[in-house]
Amino acid sequence: MHCPCELAVHPAGHEPAFNELTDRERQVLILLGGGLPNRALARQLGIAERTVKAHVAHIVGKLGLRTRLEAAVISNVYHNQICPDLHLRDG
């Protein structure tokens, strides 16, 4: 059964193409789910704020989204698929 949030962002059977994201874009996407502004993401990753903005733009484009907010929702809904290695170690 699909979560209603997932269906609101992506139609059933259409999972975002996370395999198209670079490792850094995945890191940014995961952090977006925490609701932090770009400046805080940049500090946490040790990169420039403009670089975070570029990563966010690439994420939005590659995943076929429209907004940063949609990316943050996707980050939470699909968290286990975005960073499966972390969850394999927990089990």
C-alpha cells in the first residue's frame, strides 16, 4: 500500500530516478528533508551556498519535480531508497 503523501507527489508506479543523482546530490536531498535553509546545508556540507543551490536545481530537474519543497517531501517519503546503505547497517 502506498502512502498518500507519495501518491500526491508521484503517481503510483512512478518512483523517482534516484540512480541519476550523484552522491553529493543524494546528500543534499537527504538534508533537504530536514527543512534546513540552503545556508545551513552549505555549512553542514562544507560547501558554498551557491553550490547547494546548484545541487538543488539539479535534483529538482533530474527527479522531474517543480520545487525545493517537493524535493524535501520526496526526501522524507523515499528516505530508505535514497540512502539504503545506512538502513542495511541498522538491521
